[in-house]
Amino acid sequence: MDKHTTYKWWKEAVGYQIYPKTFYDANHDGHGDIQGIIEKLPYFQALGIDFLWICPFFDSPLDDNGYDVRDYYKVHENFGSMQDIKTLITTAKKYNIRIIVDLILNHTSDEHTWFMDVKNNPDSKYRDYYIIQKANQKMPPNNWGSFFGGSAWEKLNDDEYYLKIFSKKMPDLNWANEELRSALYQIALWWLDLGVDGFRIDAIAHIAKDTTYKNSTLENETMFVSDWSKFSNLPQVHTYIREFHEEVLAPNDAFAVGEVGGDPSIEDVLKYCAFDRKELDVTFTFDHMWCNNIDTATSLTDLKTNVQELKEKLEYWQISLIKKAWYPLYWNNHDFNRVVSNYGSQKYPQQSAKALATLMYGMWGTMFIYQGEEIGMENYPFTSIDQFEDVQAKGQYAATPASQKEAFLKKLIMTSRDNMRTAMQWDDTVNAGFSAVKTDILVHPKYKEINVQQQMQDPNSVWQYYKKIIKLKKSNTTFIYGDIVFKDVIDEQVIQYERFNDTNCYLIVVNLGEHDCVIEIPKVISIVLTNTSVTAISETTLTLAAYDSYILKIK
């Protein structure tokens, strides 16, 4: 049996990621909430969305915007109540929309009852739920660095440290403890019983650690080394995930998406989600996210997309995984910056947003759209470190030497996760329609020209283009299960590939540059989708203006 074409609902579905804090404020307290998601269910239906991935809404100190969970069985009061979640699940089903929740299993908050007991009781039964090592008073157990800057260790008491590869408010869990694993599985089962259809599992690649706890030997300019190999994609991860699959996922036919950082290879990813592995269904990797000169650029105007590098990355994953595993198609999530700012054009923002959508979503895999992407939202114009809220941004800035802070701030403005966490731009009223009251959520100053209401009424908008490509994706199985082959093009700013099966063949052509170009093409039967009103197709050539894109039927 061809497992690539074996039906699973999530293969043919379109997902939409919600960051609830900044999505929509229904109860007028200045913060987004679950009721706000419920109110917008007709919006998702109009766009063509089949499932919602909702970022954390659990009870939390909100040190890392909810990824530091204090109570997995309780909703944070800013977002509403457990009854609101139940209402969301049942109401969404009426719109044929499924709910996927973000599940954080690598760490808890330091205010979780387990860790609170560890801090207050030397004989706590939960000590082995976490990773605690002895060290002297002045230095942590080793030189491992944290993703958020500084040491990966934090003092627990005079001679002990706990591991925290993210924030000090997020102590890592010890998956080697069977009792801990059982407790986590019960949490997941509880949410499945409530009616969710699956999980996006945060930081799943990091749940196993190098238990020798030896120093990293990598060279580093600072005391603590950014050596992700110490806690990323280690073999024991797969033993744990297979057990999770057997105990939780398989009995409930639950959809499981894993976040796999730590620079995984194709071989690494196939261990997580190959069709025969019985671990995860899909994994997010980040190989295609920085194919530009981000390391040397000092502002967004300096950013230049390396189109051929981007093509090579996309081709590598598409060709390597087809028939072996399923693939997530995405440009944005809550941990990066806006794709229009990263790969698009400040001169042609709407045209480039449509071109990028064509490039990504014409490929095979499940679509994941991040809130605001469908209207071409852009990076926020930060000017000061005081405007940033993200704990990662603040931690890395604090760890940066004073002489380098100015340069680091310029980089942060381009890359910070806070770019993804501004208010959703619903209309041109106060706060972009996100909230009717004063809010501390940042609102992009361009909200009057970039908003949902305006774009739903404009037949040529980014929103309308997303709706068209979603409809095409869902109505034509060639774009779901069809093969793919990337074509070489003389012009380096153009990416071209074909999607095909036994009966149909489509040519996707995208110009990611600002100058016109002419490319050779086969005979065209019809134009299926384009982002330009001025087409220039001859028998053998296609003329592309800046950021033009086409989906052409050629068989």
C-alpha cells in the first residue's frame, strides 16, 4: 500500500495557528481570549480552514507567553475558563473545524506544584521529575548554554542546580523517570477526552539529554557554549516518543506535530515521522527560514533573499521526504518573523506575499497559516529594547556585551519573535479592531492599510489570494498527493517546479526578485492561478514582472 496517498484527514486539511493573546479580545480587557476565537469561527470557515492550532492558554506565570505551564488542567484567567475551551471545541465542530492544542512536555513552569514541592522539600517525591545536579556555589555543573542566553543551569540551592535549556522559569523535565512520563501521558489523554484532535508538541527534540553532563568542547566566545547536540535529537528521544504514541496517540487516532529543532538532518526527521516509525505524524523543521543575508544585514532594507539557497532547501526536503513521511508547509509561526519582511519586498508587499504563498503552498504537504499571514502582516517597526516583551529577546540582549548591544538590537528588530505577536489586524478602527479598550499589546501602525475587513472586500487582496490557493489545494488531489520535480531556471531569482500525477501536470513559477525576466516554458493549457493581471505568455516563453507567480496547467 502507498502510505503517501493513504487517507488521513490532516493530509488534506488546512491549518491555522492562533496566538490567543494577540488574536481577538472578546471580553474587552485588553487581552485576546478563547471567546475571541469562538467569535471568529465564521471567519475561519470563510477562509477555508479545517483545523486550528492554538498556542498555550494553560494557567501560567506567562514568563514565556504560556510555554511555562503552571497547571495543565486549568485555563489562565486572561484567556477565559475551561468552560470556554469546551464551548470552543463543540462549536468548532459545527463549523467542521478541529482543534489542536500546544502541548509542552519538555519543561514546566517553576511555579508548577511539582517544582514548588522540590524547592520547598529536600525529600520531595518530585525531585526526580526534574534534572538536578550538584556543583559548587560559584559555577554550574557544566558549560552548556541556554537557547535564551546564559547558562543552561540555574541554582536550586547552595550546591545544586536544575537544568533549564530555555528560561530559568522553565525547569526541564526528566523523561528518564517512568512516573513522570506516566503523569504527562495522563495530561495528554485528559485533553483528548475533552475533544481535541491532537497536539503540536513543543520542543519534542529536547526531551532526552546527554546524561554524562560533560562540558561541550565546541569553541565559543562566551563562557557558556551554544552546543544544542547536548540536548537535541538524541537516540533516547525516540524510545520516549514511541511509548507516547503507543499509550496516547494510537488509541485515540490523534494528530501529532512535533517541533524538531537542533538542526536535524533528513535522517533525524525520518526517525520522528517516517510512515512506519509509529512516532509523530509531521515535524516542523526550520531549514528554510533564514535563506538570506540576515547575519550581515543591519535593517530590513538590507535583507536580500538567497533565492537559490531557498530553492535548494525546499527541494531537499520535498524530494527527500516524499513517499517516506508527511511534510508541513509553513512560512510563519510564533517563533520567527513575518515572511513578507523576511523574504518579501517592501516595495511590492502584497505582490510578494502572494508570490510566497504560491511558492510554499503549491508544494505537497499540510498547510499551516499563522494569524495575519493571510493579509500580509509585516514586522513591527521596533526602535528600542524597551518595546520587546519576549523573554528570549531580553535574555539574549542582556547576555550581549555592552560594545555589541547596538548591533544586536538591530538584528533583534529584524528577527525577534515579538514581530509575530502583535495584535491581529481586523479592521481600521482603534487597536486594529483587536480590542475596544486600551491594551498593552503592540498594534502595527500600518493597520489602516493592512486589515481583514478591507481585504475581504477587495477581490485582488492577499486574503482573497489565500482563499483561492486554499480552495485549489483542497479541490485538486494533484496538489495534495501528486509528485514534484524542481526545474532549473537560468534566472537565479526564479523558482520553478512541477506537480503531477498520471493525468495532470501543473507548472508553478515564482519570481522572487524585483526585476523582470523571461523564462522558457512548455505549452500552456490554462492559467490556474496568478497574482498578476498582466499576463505575458507566448508559445514557449513567460515574462515575469517583479514578484509575479503562476500556477499553469500544462497537461
